[in-house]
Amino acid sequence: SSRINVAASILYHIGSNEEKSTNHERVLLSWRASLQIMETGIREALLNLKPGLQRKEACIERCRLSNIISAFLLDFPTLSAIASPNSIVDEIAFIYKSIRAPKDLELIKLQMDSRTEKSTLRFIGFRSLELLLQTEDSVEGISNQIAIETTMTSLPRLLRQSPPSFIPSEHLSNYELNNQHYSSIIAGCAPSIHRCLTSSVHSIYECLGAILASTLVQDLQTNQKTIFS
């Protein structure tokens, strides 16, 4: 049953296709990959056998761990839209190989929960800026010069990842230079927060683009009136 659960998690992420022949190929790919994953896991469990633990018990523990990992992977959105089946299989196989005990998975969950909390707070900041940039005729819009200037000043800081406390002050400039994109902040957070934050960032850039375009048109019209007056 452990191999079936592994195959199910793989098939879930590589997705199905309208063509029956393609679906058949993906089922076979999932089934074969699950065998390799299980064999690798059992082999490593036997090679790292704990003192006093029988080989049979070690295999059972590994199968239980595989079931836990499979259930964990099913909690995520499918990856079929953003990656090829083979690359997805490789990523999933790496996850099964990397997690060697239930405590490893618990640590991953704690880190993901922490990322979700930080991303939620970051989303509140982005959402506030997004509302400031809405037009005045909208329900929540406060679009004015001060709001625009404040947004442009605050946006680069919000998009950067805050440096960890252990980074020495003399290395902060290099750290900030290599951690500019906001996606490094939200990696590992809950999918719903990821979607909301990404949508908010895109909306802010769209609003700023529209505001800048409107400003350029107004400046151009002002210059033309000055020239012909």
C-alpha cells in the first residue's frame, strides 16, 4: 500500500491529460518511479539500521514514513501546469529521499508555518499600498500625490527579504543585493497566501504604471499648451 500511496502522490502532481495514451504513460511513469523511491528508501533504512532494531521493523518504519510523506504531498496544489512530468518526478523523489524521519517532516512544516505567518504580514503591507493607489472614485481609493510618493518609497523595502540576525553588518550590502525578489520571501508559504500576495504585487505595479502613464500624458499636454500659447 505504501508504493500505491507514493504512486498516487506522483500521479496527482504530474496530472492527467485529455489523451488516453498520455494518461497511460503518466500512470506507468508514476508506478515505476514509486518502485524506485520505495527501493531507495528501504535500502537506506537497512544501511542505517539502528542498534537493536530488526530489519523487518526498519522496513515497516520506512513504509510508514513514506505514507506520511505521500499524505503531506497531497496537501499541495498540482504542479502539472508549471513543470514537466519528469522534472516533477525528480523533485518528488528528492523529497522522499531527504526526509528520513517524521521529525524531519515536522521541522519542514514548522518552517512552512513560519513562512506563512511572515508572508501574511507582508501581504497586509502590500494590500495597504494597493488600496492607497486605487482611484478616488473607487470604494477604498485614496489616490493622491502623497500616497503615490509614499508607495514608491516603501515598495523597494517591502520587496526585499529582511536579513537574518546572524548576518554581520559588514555583509548586509551583499545580502541585500542578492535577495531583491519578493518570491524568495514567500517560498514555502500557504498556496492561498502565495496567490494573494502575488496578485497584490502585480496590482501595485499595474497601478503605478497607469499613474506614471497618466502623469506623462498630462505633462505632454501641459508642454504643448505652453508651446502654442
